[in-house]
Amino acid sequence: MAEPTTRVLYMSGTLPVRSETFVYREILALRKLGIDIHTASVHAPTRGLDNGGVLDQMADDTIQIYSKGTPSLLKDAALEVLTHPIRSIRTMTRCKLDAFFSDEVPLARKPKVIWQGIAALALARRVRRLGITHIHAHMAHVPTTIAMYAAKQLGIPFSFTGHANDLFPNRTLLREKLQRALWVNCISQWHLAFYQSIVSRPDEEYPIVRCGVDTNTYEATPAPRQDRLEVLSVGRLVEKKGMDVLIKSAGEIAKAGGAQLRVRIAGGGPQLDELQEIVEMLPPTAEVELLGDTDNDTVMQLMSQADVFALPCRVAKSGDRDGIPVVLMEAMARGRCVISGDLETIRELVEHDISGIMIPPGDQARLTEVLIELAKDRDRVDELGRNARARIEEEFDLMLNARRIKSKLNAKEST
């Protein structure tokens, strides 16, 4: 059990939220290990995720930051200044220096950083009574900015986990965060090297902590092996996911009159209309379904009906890219053969031709070839699925990685 003085505030942009299952699962795993964790959310928590279960309780208990409203935020920030004036001046001075002089803050974001400093004062006021000893933030942009200044205000350390969008198009004060954090959880070896290239620190201060999945919850099931190859993809409908590539590949296969397959895509996002237009232009024999936003229980049902899980991700024009998509881990935990775009981070999860198949990012022709090959070789589909499950058990199990976090928290307490 953790020392009773260990009280951690976990925070993210929206907590809990369906699209970031890895955050709330990590929290629940740490609670199982005896860590006393409170939660905070920049935006309003999502309710109704489990019909009054543990996630709705988490939403009810979560300390809200922006979503309580501007008057409430300003009131709490003002009370924090009145009750802790010297510390508040120091915190806001640091915030202003960062905003105006750091080359890590684009001009348009400078006022936002000041506002996030004010939000940090309000958050400090709201959590003081809890006796928080450490703050951990998921997402290296806004949540970690607020966490960093709130930790300074409270006189406690902070840490964070960076992912993808928060490190590239929305990067803000990353160098400063890497310098000031007690440690930084790295979801991949690639992330570790990336952080080291910005701020060199001992590797133990950049621990590898995967966004894992609970292998006790995810049962590996055999692929259905029907006449047609059942292909599933799940993700936000944005450029980096490569859903258009998958849809067009299905169209090419149907046009050639070759392998029989059905593609189902679950998820919503800004590309929905664009993707729907592509689907409508496919040959009539092409079976492609856009299912829209789908809850996690339904996704798991879809996984059991699929032979192959495909996520042909790529680097977007904005520079945005995936870290290691949790949905790939979920598919592999279910024993599914996976196809992924060959990004550096994903290579740590999927070893080509052993635990899945990697294709050049955005390569429609290669994806088409792979789907045709798998439709003809179901034994290979099964073998890759078995190896995928073994890979998750080996390195990406939720409790395995939760213990890594617990060891860092306990080491902090013993120093």
C-alpha cells in the first residue's frame, strides 16, 4: 500500500471522457493499488459513460476548472491571492515571464497562458483542503500548463504524460515543463528520445509508462472466419487516422471484383461529411459503413465480429500524428490481427509480420494488397492475432504499467 500521505491530483482536458479511456483506466488501476487519487478537469466531465457506475461517480467527484464559469474562477483566484499573496505573486510572475519571453509560446497563445495561470490559482484554492501532495496531468498542453502553475502555487511537485496533438500542433511551454516536472511519463521509447532531444535528463526521470489495457477484462476471441473478411476501424475522423485511405482501398478491391470484405468504421469527427462523400462514390459492390460515435461496449462487440482491425494512420499536414493508439492495443488484446500505418511510436507496439502488419503511412496501394492477402490466408490472420495478444500481455498490460507509476510515487515519498 502507498504511504497515507500520498494524495495525487490527476487532471486532463476532460475527465472522464469517452475518447480518452486510457486516462480514467489508469486512475482506476492506481486506486486498486492503494493510491489516493482525486481528479480535476479543465472542461466539464462527461456523464452517462457507465449509467451511474464508477465513471459517473468520477464525473460527480471531479473538480471542474473552466466549466464552473468565469465568475467562479475569478472569485476563487482572487481568494487565493488574498489568502496567499506572496506565493500568488510569485506564481503569476513566473507565468507572465513564461508567456512573454518563452519561444515555446506563439504570440496568439500568450494571453491564454496568462489565463491558464489564473485558472491554476483557482484550482489551487479548490484543492487546498484535500492535502494534495502531487499533481499529474495527461496532455502536455493546457492541462499540464495549469498543473505546473497550480503545483508551484501549492508548493508541491508535478509530472505529466504527453501524447500526440498536445506535443505537436498545440505544443506550448514544453521545454519549461520538461525542465520543471519531477518526472515525465513516456508512452513510448520514441517519446523518451523526443523529450531528451529537448531537455536532457536521466532516463529514470523519463520512465516508460504505457497507456495500457486491462488484459483481465479484454478476452481474446477467435476471428469469425466468414466468407467475407470483416474489417473494423475505430477512431476520431481526422486526417492523421487515414480513414479515407481505408475506404478507398475497399473501393479498389470491390472494383477489381476480388476478395470479399466489409469495412466498418466507428467514430465521429470533422471528416465525417468528407468521408461520407467518398463512400457514396464507391462501386455499389463495396461494403463500407460509417457508424458514427460509438460507445466502448459497442466497440468491443464490433471487435468480436471482426477478423482484422485496420488503422492506416499517417502524419497530418499540420504535423499532428498518433502516439500509440489505445484502440490498437484493445484490438490486439482481443486477439485481432491489426494493420497500422508505420509510425515510429507504433513500431513499439506492432512488430511487422509478427504481431501485426505495418504499411507505409497513407499508402493506399499497399493497404489494398495486404487486405487481399489476408482475405486469402485466414491462418495468417489467426496467427497474427495470437501474437498480438501475447505482445499486449508482455508490455502493455494496464496493471503492469500502473505499478510503474506507483513505484515513482512511492520513490518520491521516500526522498
